[in-house]
Amino acid sequence: MPAPFGPTSATISPEPSDNETSSSSVLAPILTQSMLLRGPDSRACLTDQATHAGTVRLNGRTLASYGPRALAGRRAVLSQSLNVAFPFTVAEIVRMGAGDGRGRRIDDLVEAALAEVDLGNFHERVITTLSGGEQQRAHFARVLVQLACGEAAHGPGLLLLDEPTANLDLRHQLDVMAAASARAARGVTVVAILHDLNLAALLAKRIVVLDHGRIDSDGEPGRVITDAMLERVLGVANAVGRAPARGTPFVLPHAARKLLPGKS
């Protein structure tokens, strides 16, 4: 299923059960040509696992045709769950994104990435002592460094994000999505697995809804995210565009803006 380069897109799907995950490989060929944010599992794209059907190509070549170093220079991956057993510092983790690269340029990339994820004062903190959200942000900074190093050598690459906002508060969710959008704006292909309809609608110009591996809807957020679609795909009724019961607070990320320290 090829798609031309274009605005960032999102794919929404119900959370797959264990026996349904292979169906997510159906859309894998899109990754070679489209800027895409997608919904359920996509193990064949996030890892080097064989596809259930079809092939996954990056720049016209199968993933298997790349060596590990060459692939790392063109594809950066943030997994949903990462467990580090050794007491590396945050700076050491982020620097791993540069591989064996060293020097002032790498130091600057590490500093910039840490600042972008709001961990500028965490250089010497041990990664295993951080909260889950802080660890997620540290690994996202590592991926940003890897992406920048690859871009310097080969041009804009592919950024794969598996539930990048799952452990984050609203402020840091918006930071991550802003960082992904900024990379997409300069030519990086961004593919994120998201189950948050609000964030998908906030970021995407195009949304593709999957139902058991098949395309249910495809179009602009306003046309796709409807009560009819949510009933059909997710089994949820009356969820779109309706305020909750009187007196119940709710948060709209669409209206949120990041405040500078000391500002209101």
C-alpha cells in the first residue's frame, strides 16, 4: 500500500490481542514512502522480525539488506519498554545514540537532546534511579542523537516511536510530539504507534483507522474521528465532541501551551 510523501498522518486501531498482532504488518510498505503515525503494533517495522505478509523496504531496499551500522544510520527506534540493568548515567545513555562517535559535535548533540526532553540537569543521574517517564525521555533523547548523526551522514531518516507518550504527563507528551513534528517538518519520516485519539488528531493532517489490520477510514481528522467510526471500530458510543457531565473537569491538549519558567 504505497503512499506519497505528505503531511503527517496517524493510524488508529484497537489494541490488538496476542493472536492479532501479525495483522499489523499489512501496512508495512507505507513506511518506505509516507510520513505516518500509526496505531496498533508494528513489530516488523520496529524490529527486524519477519513480516506476516509482504515486505518492508527502506529507501527501496529490504531491511535485511542493511548491516546493523548502516540501518542504525537511517532508522532510529524508540521502543515502548526498555530495561537497563547497568548503572549508566543519563548522559552515557544519550551518548549511545552516537555509536562510537566522539568530539565536540557529539557533545553538543547530547546537550541539545537533553534540553529538548527537559532533562538538562540530569547528566550524572543514574538511569535506573529515574522514574518511568524520566527514563522514557532519556531514551527519546538518545534516539534524537542517533537520528541527528544519521541525518548528517545520509540525509533525513526514519524515526519509529512505539507509544512515545505512554508514561508521560501532559507537558512532556506535548514536548515529545513537538519534537517529532519538528523532525517531520525537516524531512524525517516519523512513524509513531499511538492509541491516544486526541494526540493523533492534534498532530496529524491525515488519519488512517485500522480494524483488525484492515483500513476502516482514511482522511482528515474531522472526517475520520466520528461517533460512527468509534462505535464501529472501538465499540464506544457518544464520545466525540461532547462535554462531560456538568462540573466534571477535563483537559484539552489542543488548547494547551507550554509556559516558560516563571511565566503564566
